[in-house]
Amino acid sequence: MIILLDIHHNMSLENKIIWITGASSGIGKALALELSKLNCKLILSARNKDRLLAVKNECTDPNNVHIVPFDLENYESCPKIVTSTISLFGKIDILINNGGVSQRDSAINTKIAVDKRIMNINYFGTIALSKALLPHFIKQQAGHFVVVTSVVGKVATPVRSSYSASKHALHGFFDSLRAEVYKDHIDVTLILPGYVRTELSFNALVGDGSRQDKMDVATDNGILPAVFVKKMITAIRKKKREIVIGGLKETASVYLKRIWPGLLAKLVRKVHVT
């Protein structure tokens, strides 16, 4: 019997040109700071120009960092943004799709306009940016899409219905894309965070579209972004297809869904939702 092993050698990230969305805080900011220590050339995107400049100035070599402020919700502008962004360094090696917005409300309380906004930012914004960059990756016969989804992209929990749906959608899109672009030497890595101590819960949308503006207990007890990104960078180097990075509960839930879905369904119903 022949067993095919998925062996990836560790890729060096030195001098790689890496574009990070959602780079003004949380995981994106921590990634920028860690990657800048590895002599990467960085392009940082988010909505807030001042916060991006602050992250740039914290990087090891700010001269190797460009900022490109834009809003994923305005995804029709992605082709134009991609063209001008490629010209900054002449090419792009890795796109880290990290930008997004979360949700903290029940399905019955969430207005359809809020559902649509979450899908527009998390799903359509991410795939529009990736599709706009895809011809560049195909032309150079190399490229790497890294997509920060979530454990709820596999295991949906209460008061995250639309957020979970947007992350499930990303898995469907990028799993399909991975198979399509394999022949073009393009890699796709899905990163599934559990609870990470970021501002995600502060910025999460409640049912009427306003921000929650408070820290969840579980998020507050989550792993630190600096710890998270070291594991994430290892996964990028190894060109992993998919990896869960989180605490024991979140990691176990993904496996439990496969082997004992009935038990998982009972546990999910008891999830503390604040």
C-alpha cells in the first residue's frame, strides 16, 4: 500500500512581500511586528490610516513597510487597489486576509442589513481582494493566500449566526480555489483562531448594527496575539492547508464535530454567550 504524505519544507519568509489586511490592531498588528523582525517587506491595510502609521512606525524597519488604507466593505474598489498596491514593491508573494468584523446577538434580533454587512466585509471583501490579486499570482506562477477564518467557521455557536456563516463561506470558497490553482503553484492556508485577546469583541456588531463596545470574558481569557502569530507564521512557512490555533476547548470542538456531533450539539447549546 502506498501512503501519500503531505510534506512541506519550511519556507523562508525573508524578503517576501506580504500584504496584511486588518493590520491596525489585534492579530494583524502582531503579525506585522513579528514579520518585520524576519526582514519581510510589508503592506498594511485597514480603514484607519493613523493606526496603520502607528503600526508601521513600531515595525523593525519602517522603510520596508507601506500602508494602503481601504475598507473591505467597499469591495468594488479592489481591482484598482490591487493594481496600485502591486506597484509598491513590484510584486506580492503572500496575501494575509485578516480583516473582518464579528457579531454578538441572536439571529432573531439581528437585522438583515447587519447580516448583509457582515457578509460584505468578511466574505465578499475578502474574496474580491483575493480574486483581484489572483491573475498576478497566476502570472508569476507563485503565490500564497492565507485566510484568517475562525473555529466558528467549523463549529457554529450561539449569537454568532452571521459571523459563523461568513466564516463557513470562506472555507467553501478557499477550499475550492485551492484545488483550482494547485497547478499554478499557488498555496491556500486557512487559519482558524479560537479565542485570542484582541479588540474583536469590542468592534463586534449587535443586532441593530451598533458596536458591542465591551470585552467578552472568553476573549479576555484568550491567548495573546504575540503568542498566536508565532504559531500562525510557522503554519504559513509550512504552507499548511488548515490549522486550528486556540485553547483546548476550541481545538477539541473541531475534532468532536467529526467524531461525536450529537455530543457537540449539546455542549454548544450550553455555551456561555456573553
